[in-house]
Amino acid sequence: MLSAELKAFYMVARLGSITQAAKKLGLSQPTVTTQIRQLESQYSVELFYRGGRRMSVSDEGARLLPMVKTLLQQEADIEFFLRNSGQVQGTLRIAATAPYYILDLVKTFRERLPQVEVSVEIGNSQQVLESLEEYRVDIAASSQLLEDSRLVRRVLGTDPLVLAVHRNHPLAVHDHVPLSALAGHTLLMREAGSTTRQLTEDLLRHANVNFGPLLEIGSRESIREGVLRNIGISIIARHEVPHDPQLRVLTFEGAPQIAEYLYCLKERKGARLPAAFLGLAQEMAGC
């Protein structure tokens, strides 16, 4: 079977990078490189044109790509069927942008179906929705509003964006600030692909606010630690700010509500475990 090699080919073709493909597959770069070379060598075919750091798909690779995509989708469908075919057992895979809403659902879900295994991975909105579209998870929770006819969407909850600052920060003497007050201050933000980052950049751009040096940090926990050390300030959802005497939470002008959505592929919404989880989400939302 060529499953591993074809997965490596598909991911490199989609991302144009062995480094990014290895990260997605949870493999080392040499392993992915070896898998691609083995596939090309075994069948005497050139699947990629190598040039600089980016790899572009060859003509042969472009013809192969849709066949591999169909094959991998069939494999995901078989695996999904097997995981959901038991009466009481199975595995539900979830990806979420934050633990706050989803873990309450997971707790109740596990209490009702204790023999079902549940895995939860955390990432930004882009990563989470890609995992769902690529059949790597069954359910996705994201703050990004996505209009897609292939998806079922539920609202998990909403929360206002606030400004988190250290208690010794100059802005900490205020309860409410205009956006112009952020000018010149170091701003801690998530990586590209984060909905909160996109909202923050849009807010400041529309208000013509030029903030100080941007410090990009790849997780909510690290951003909170950065604020606790008075490295900078951050715009963040209210429920993500921990109760800590070192922190001050300020409201700010034009702060929007940020929603958390639950997504599932329509083709899988009727399967036993996703259907049970979606039903629970609707039930708890009505409480």
C-alpha cells in the first residue's frame, strides 16, 4: 500500500512546502522527503519541480492529485464509518480554537457516553476549519463565521472583546478607553489565521490607530503570560482573561462581540457520534 507516500504527496502538493506538510502530518521533514522520493523512484515519475524553498506540482503530479484526493477521502470515510459503527463505543475527534465553550460540552457528552473516546486539539480558526474540511476531525469549534453550504453550523455562545493590561500599565487607571489610547503601545497578538487577530487589526485600521511594536505569540496562554509580565497589552475575548490581581480588564470603544461556532460536515451530521454531539450543543444552548 502507498497510503503514507500518497498522503505525503497530497500534503506537499497542497501546501507547496515539505516543512509545512511535515508539520501537518506530524512527521519529520526527512521522512516526508523520503516518502516523496520513494514514490517518484518506484514509478520513475517526477511529481514536483524543485525550485528554491517552494515545490511546484509537475504535469504528472497535477494529473495524479485529484485521484489521490478522492482516495484519501474514501479512506477517511471508511475510518469514520468504523469509528462510528459500534453501539456504545467509538471515537469523536474535535478541533477547537479555545477550550472554554467546547469543554463544557465534552464533559456532558462524556457523562452520557462514557465509553466513547474523545480527542480535542486546539489551534487557530484557519487550522481548525482545515482539519474539518480535510476529514481529520469530526467536529470543529471556531470563532470564524463561515458561510459554506457543505457545513452545519451552531452558535455555542458570544463574548465581548476587551483590553487586557497589567495593573502597572499606564492604561490600567482607566475602566474604558477609546481605541486611540492604544496608539504606541506594544500589542500582543496571535499568529495569522486567528479570528481575534483579524478583528483587532480591522478595528485599529478603521480607527486609524498606529500601535507600537507588534509581538506575535502563538497561543492564548502565552499571550496572557506576556500581559502578566507587562510585556504588552492584548485585545482578547472576556472569558479568556483569567482572574488574577495582576491583570486589569478594560472595555474599549467599538468593542464587538465575538461568537464561537460549532461546525460539522453535512454529509456526516447524521452519523451517531457527531449527531449526538450536535444535539447536545443545541440542547445546552437552549438551557
